[in-house]
Amino acid sequence: RRPPGRRRHRQPAAEGCPPGDGGSMRCQQVSVLYFARSAELAGLRCETLSVPRQITSLQLWEEIVKIHPRLAVIRDQVVFAVQQEYVLLGDQLLVLQPGDEVAIIPPISGG
């Protein structure tokens, strides 16, 4: 187990992205940032993933959950952001650019 805050870079091929296709127009390398409970469940705070350039927000979430199945428990509570813009999980089509940031932010309690 790696210490908190250490980065781990992965580049698994997402569905629809053949291995080694991360640099093509079809697939993009994006940075996925995990916060609070999502970081605990994923076991890391940041990673790089190869995903289709055009993907719905729900499909993107499902790709992330394939890699980190434990994240499924927060699906109905998570706030999802792409390039610091909140996104609802659903049919909204995202057009990702290389290096875009995707943040997984679980609900934060307190006052």
C-alpha cells in the first residue's frame, strides 16, 4: 500500500480504446483526481486514464468504476467535475481533450 498523497499513473485501455491508442483522436489521456472518501475507496488520489474522446458522463463514471469497483458504493452521492465544471451523471456528452481533469468528489459533511 502506498502512502497517502503518492501518485500512481495507470493507463488502462477504456472500452472502445484499443491498447496503445491513447494518443489518437479517439482516445484521450485524462487525469482523474480522487478526493476524501473516493480516494480511500480507490486507494489513490490521482491517476491518468485513457478514455474515449467522446463519452457520456455516466459512461466515464462506469469506466472509472471498472478500474475501482469499490467506488460503486458512492455513485448516488458523488459530485463529478470535468475541468472544474460540475457534471451530472447521465447522458450528457463530454468531449475530452488530452490532459483534462476529472474530479471525483464525494459528499462532504459538516457545517
